[in-house]
Amino acid sequence: MELYQHLPFQIAVVTNLLQLNKDAAIRKITDLDPREFRVLLNIGSYMPIKAADIAYLGRLDSYTVSRAVKSLLKDALVDIELSENNRKVKNLVLTARGVEIYHRLCECINARTLEMESVLTQSEKEQLMRLLALIENKAEAMMANHARDELLAGNEIATDQKEIIRWHKKSCANQLFTTIK
């Protein structure tokens, strides 16, 4: 297999390079691990937000989100608030310290993004974003179908594979709703 001509491998290489915890400028702000970065950024961007919504948006398994939240709670970067509409629903929000770190991270991430995107024209960036959305949708559908095939064959599947099936159903429902609008 020629790995550098293999699209999933190339995407993984770029993803590994872009991990926030590998960037010295980001490490000066905080020493969070990749999982905690993703969860903190989701909370800061969409708070108040449920852990299940973070898992879906980032296509992270619930165990990963749970571990990150536990760590962020311990570091006093995140707090839990009960929903006003349903007291059983726990929403995640940033603490004052979490907000401060979030804003510093956003500044650094935005500068990084501008520098990285400087190799693309606006048209190329828009095309890349469309292509990545196509790849994401296809990857999710493919993984959900593989997991579903295993279930139909009477085989057990891992929890994260069950979540992929659930995410795909939710994505399909969201696409249908958007089409109807």
C-alpha cells in the first residue's frame, strides 16, 4: 500500500500535526490533552451544552467526553448547571478561569488558522471544506453500515460502533429536516 497516496492516511497525518497539544504556542496557555481541548472548545463555543451533544458534534465516544469533563471539572475549568427546562438535564459551562483560557486559546487558534490557510485561496478553502464534509458524511455512513452489518450477522459490536450507528441516524434525520425546511 502506498500510504502517501492513501487519503485516510494523509488526513490522519495532517490531523496528528494539527493536534493542539503539539503546538508550543498553545502549550504556553495550557497543558490540556487533545481530548480535553476538544471538549473545552466545544463547551466554550456552544455553552450551555450537554456532554452527549459534544460527543455527537465531535464524533467522540461518550467515555472520552466523560473522562475529559471529569478532568476539566477537577481543574476548575468547567462547571455543571441544571437545565432550566428539565432539571434532570446537566449542561456544561465554562468557569471564569475556563472562559479566560478559552479566549486565549481562540486567539492562538485563530492566528494558527490564518497562517495555515494562507496557502489556500478563498475558493480553495471553500472547496476543501465542501470536500471534507463529503468525506465525513461518507466515512460516517460507511462505519455505521459496517457496524449494522455486524449486528445483522448476529455479532456483538463495541459501544463506540453502536454510537456511530446512533450518530448516523441523527445525521440522516438532521439532513432530512434541513431538506424539508
